[in-house]
Amino acid sequence: MIYGTIKWFDLNRGIGVITTDEGTDVFMPYSAVLSNGLRYPAEGQTVALEVEPTTHNYMNATNGLRARSVVAAERTTGPEVWTKAQVLATRENLSFEEQAG
């Protein structure tokens, strides 16, 4: 999946455009929206999506690309940081063989 931001979305028409982090505009039909926190897509929301080629090129502006499997997302920066409690809890749940490595 790639990340992007909803450029605009018209709920009445059920279509919109997502701008990917790479700067490419992608056509977004409402049918591509999975219900994970994105029931009413709105301008500026961050999303994760899959992209596929299509013969539909909305207003010659979407590069012949169509979004599918669009879900609300949050961008993360850098590697995940665990607290000491998370590390200890994970270590306690490992079997002896997993701890021995």
C-alpha cells in the first residue's frame, strides 16, 4: 500500500481525487473505500491505498490510475519505538526456545 491525502471528495457524486505522497493524482470512487474509519472521506485526510491502472482518466487529471482498498491511515516517522513495558511483556510471552534464540 502507498500513502496519500484526499485532495477533494464529492459525497453526492461518490468520487474524488487522492494525491499520493509521490505527487501523483489518483481517481477515487467511493466503492474503493473500505469502512476502516473512512465512511465520509474528506479533503485533507491521510489514507493508505492500492492503485491500479484504468481506462477512466477523470478530467485528464488522474493519470489513468484508480484507487482501490482505500483506508484511513496515519503516517509514521521512523521505526516503531517500544516502551520498556512492551519489551518486557513481549519477552515474558516468548517460549524458552524463542528466548534461547
